[in-house]
Amino acid sequence: MEKIGNVSAGVQESTQDILDIRGKSKTSAQADANGMITGYGFRHSDTISNDLEIPANENCVMAGPITVSATLTVNGTLVIV
């Protein structure tokens, strides 16, 4: 696990390809290649330009409108609000 900053504040890789953003000794947001989740909301691109699969055991929520210019495979649940 690679750490940038100290344990109480900074950026820390928590699992493969996921970063924890920490402040005051707690995780305040997580980020991966697809976007960022914070305590206030979720931010993502309005265009899906890489192939994306939502497996049968996962759910996904996106804020629309969304432009899909790649293959989008939904075996689980996708909700666009």
C-alpha cells in the first residue's frame, strides 16, 4: 500500500486502484478511474467513452444526461437521474 501524506491526512491507496482521501483521521472521499465519491455527492463525466460493464451483483447510479460512445453492458442495475 502506497501512502502519500500521513495517516491522519493525505491520500492513501486502500485497495487496488482505489484511493482514499483522508482528513482528520477519517476517509472523506474515495476515487477510482471512473469518478469520485464525497460526503456531498458523486462527480463523474457526462460521457462514457470506455467500455463499461455493470455486473449482475452491482448497482450504478449516474446523473444525466449521459452520452455513450462505447459499449455499455448492464447485467446489474443502472439508474440515470
